Amino acid sequence: MLIPAYWYPSGGGVNDDWFQLAAAAKYMHENGKSGYDTLIAIGNVDSGPGKAKDPNYASAFAKLRASGGKVVGYVFTDFGKAPIASIEKQIDQWVAFYGPELDGIFLDAWGGAQKGNHSYYSTLQKLIQDVHHLKFVIGNSGSPFDVSSKESDSSALADIFCLVENAYPAIKDGSYSLPAWLNAEGNSNKGAVAFYQLPASQPVLLTSIVQVAKTKGAAWIYCTDNQSTASGNPWGTLPGVASGGTEGQWNAYWGNEQWSVAQAHN
């Protein structure tokens, strides 16, 4: 699972979503198929790394990684329009503040497949992996892109791409598609999808959605019943929390999602 964990750590107890993420990372590590058994959380301090190290985030990241999970830091690239020096500075800050607990960088609004952007994202990839020696470069294009007619193979610019990010009503009939290049050698573990606004009262629906996404070629699958808010952020809590259900209902929803994703690749 690739999870936008856009919430503040609340102390590390059982009611802290970061605590629950760590438990889920342990479950995925123990029950998922090799190659599909990792939970990656996208840390987002303040639409980026923030101005200084936050010890609460550092602790949450460390606990997640100790449970087998991975952490990547959020940076908004505005489809290659953000000044590259600003993006490079934020990447450097992520490493300076959280380096020991950081596994990669999440490049939101990724536009590496757009004409003229290959050098921009290639430069960032080299900074992340060759200079800072982080494992993951993750690009969020939000929609599928073609690589066959571009200036260079843009699918090589990241390790994982979030190719569909949409509300459940838009994808419930399974009409979305993922690009054929995911079938090429070395690309089978690169496709990610993220869906929100699922019906909170139907946790079993998750199993079907996960299976369809896997069949279409997604290796990284995340679903939530959270709604898109006025700020545009449906990723402010784990699934089941915002719907206001009982603890049992929340456990059923989130537990079923972990099981469904782990079983999809077995």
C-alpha cells in the first residue's frame, strides 16, 4: 500500500493513526507476497518538510520503519512549473531533518511525461537517489500517461507512479484504465492507485475494488471512505475514522482493506 498520511502524529497511542499505520505495516510484511508486502507512508509536514525537524514526526516515522514500513517525504512540483531550486532545497531539507527515517521522496503533481520536462525530473531523480542515496522516487501524475512517443522513456524517472487518484463514483464501474507500459519488463511493480469517497457502510466492497485494480495492473492500492474536503484533502485520516463509526466498524473497514490488499497478490 502507498498511503498519503497527511495527518499530524497524536502521541503514539492506539488512537494515533500513525500507530495504526505501524501495525498495518507489520501485518503487510507478515502476510503479503514478497514484492507486494511493503506499506509506504507519504509524510507531509507542511506541504513539504516544514521549517525544522518535528520530533513527533521523527518518532512516528521511526516506529513505522521499525515495523517494516517505509516513509517518503512530500514535495509539490506543479507538473514541472515549480522552480527546480526550490524543489531541490525541500528535498535537501527532508534529508537534513529526517534522513535516518526517510526512504524516498514523493513528487506530487509529477509531470515528467510532458514535453520539455524530462531533464527537470531526471535532475530530481539523481539528487534523490545518487546524491542522497534514498531508495524511492515516487511520482504522482494523478492520471495515466503514455511513454511511447515522448522525448525519453519517462517511466524510468521514478520507481512508482500514482496513475489514478479519484473518487469512488468515478471509478466504481471499473472503467478506468492503466497504461500498457506497466506490462513491460521491470515495470510490473510501478503502478499505484488511490481512491476516496468509498461507501463507509460497505467495507466488503473494498475486496472487489482491490481485485479490479490488481487485475488492471496496479501493484500499490489504497482506498478510503474519506470525502474530499473544501481543502481538497481526503487523506486527513486513515479509512473508517472520518465516517464516525464505532471502533468495531473502523476495525472492520481498515482491517478488511489490509487483508484485501495482502491477498490480492497471493
